[in-house]
Amino acid sequence: MSIQIDANNQSLGRLASKVAVSLRGKDKPAYKPNVLADIKVTIKNIEQAKFTGKKLTKKIYYRYSGYHGGIKEKKLSDLWATRPKYVFREMVYRMLPKNKSRDKIIKNLKFDN
């Protein structure tokens, strides 16, 4: 089963939570938590989605290399300008359950240019 969502002028957080629920299959009557849903979600026009509030200027993503002093930070505005699909994928990924099935579920999220 495939679901297509147009992200044009939609709030990104609300869209991400809707996609996470759909990927798990929780919006279907035959939902079982131990069975992976065979639902593919395709997102169109992700570049036209919008942020609310001051997230673009204040939100910071951190990465740590494992070495002393190896923490790096990047503002959401810089990351969104270069890699909007990565930002949205990470938002949905963090909303999925933190177990072995998360990596399998996120593979059903696709982007249409």
C-alpha cells in the first residue's frame, strides 16, 4: 500500500508525526504492534514545507565524533538550506519506536522530487 503526501505549506512537525503514525500502520484497523506494516509513504514538495516559531534560527543539531572537543553544531537554517530531505527523515526517525524495527520502518519513507 502506498500513501502520497504533499508537504506544500504544511507545518513540518505535524507532518512528521502524521507520517510516523502512517509508517507504523497505527491508522489502520488491523494494527498489530509486533507486525511491520507494509505501507510506503511518499512525500512531495518537501522544500515548500514551513517551520513555525523561531526554530529556523534557534534550533541546533549536534554531532559528536568521539574525540575530545569533537562536538560539532549546525543550525537548522543551514541544514534545511542544503539537505531538507535529511532533516525531515531525521524528524520522522526520532518519532519511531527505539527498537530493532525502527531501521526497517524508515526504509518505507520515500521522497518525490
